[in-house]
Amino acid sequence: MIEEITDDTFVQQTAQGLCLVLFYKDPCPYCKTMKGVVEKFGARNSGVKLLQINGLENSKSAGELGIEGFPFLLFYKDGQPTSARQKGLTNPQGLNTLLENLG
């Protein structure tokens, strides 16, 4: 299950462990599709915390990370953004590839 976060809870929620953050906006059919992809990915990767944040309502976090388009996926590790990121659509295998390239 994907947990909803906000600008106020972003730092706390991404502070520990490995997290996958989905930046989305409503209404966006591609973002809705990506929520399903993230849930499928999470079912096979229980060690990854799944988070989502509405990038329009919480523009501070998206702005600080330079995120301009939605959907946007970003892996966090122990409070730091990683280079593993994906703009637009992907599939669970694409997310697995990003995860594998974290090192």
C-alpha cells in the first residue's frame, strides 16, 4: 500500500531505509496508472517503503527536487535522494531495474 505524505511529513517519512516516492497530480490518468505499477512493484519488494505526494498541492518538495512533470518516481535512501529516478510511465520491471542500479 502506498502511504500519502505532504511537504510537512516528507523529510520524516524518507529519513530511514529505502523509499520509493511517487510525485503525482490530480487528475492525471498517467499518474493513476503509475500508482498501480508502484503497488505491483511493492508487492514484490517488501523492503521498499512506498510513498506518494501530490506535487501540485505540495509544491515545496517537488520544487526543491527540480520535479516539473508528473508522474515522477524517485528512490530515497536514508533521507537522501538517489540517482534512481523515472519521469513518466514505466512498469514494475523498470522500477526493479532502477532498484538494482542503486548499488
